Amino acid sequence: MEARIKTGLLVQAGIRHCEAKLLSAMLRRRGDADAGALLVKVSRLDGSAALFSRVTSFSGGTEWQRSSGEDWLPDAEIEKRLESEIRFDPDIWIVEIENPGGENPFEELS
């Protein structure tokens, strides 16, 4: 099992990584600094978005899962999902990235 980086540090690194790629990234919700769950909303700037979550793999490492399904969803649907996630886990982190290409740059950090 690999050592897990603290969520707060991962968020800081991910936002800086996005800035280096000239992508807008903002912290929308700060969660537990050490072990809070992390969701990344990627907006394509056309009214559609996807939601990615950092999960533990079967091997004990971490990976990214597209938790909103394969299709791009209307932004309003993603926002409803985020509200539900906050009610379920108040220690959750949420980062929003504006990326017309639709990729999740946080995946490059794992």
C-alpha cells in the first residue's frame, strides 16, 4: 500500500498544475486537510461538465474515477450532485476546473 499524500497538499499542487497549463482552477470547498475526499468538477464552458473523484484502487493506491458517468451532463445536474455529496460528507473538498478540452489535469499528478 502506497503512502497517501494529504488532500490539502494535493489540492494545492493540482491548482498550481492547472495554472501552469493556463487553465482556470478554483477551490470551491475546503475539506479535511489530511484525509478529506476530493471531487473535481471539469466544466467544458459550453454548459456541460463532468465530475471526477479520487478513489482508492484495489491495490491500495489512488486513482481517478469519472463519477458522473461517461456522458457530459448539464452543469445544473453536476451542481445537484455536489450538493448531495456535501450533505453526505461535510469534510469533502471540491475543485472546479474550466477546461474546454474536458480533461482532468489532476489525473496527471497521480
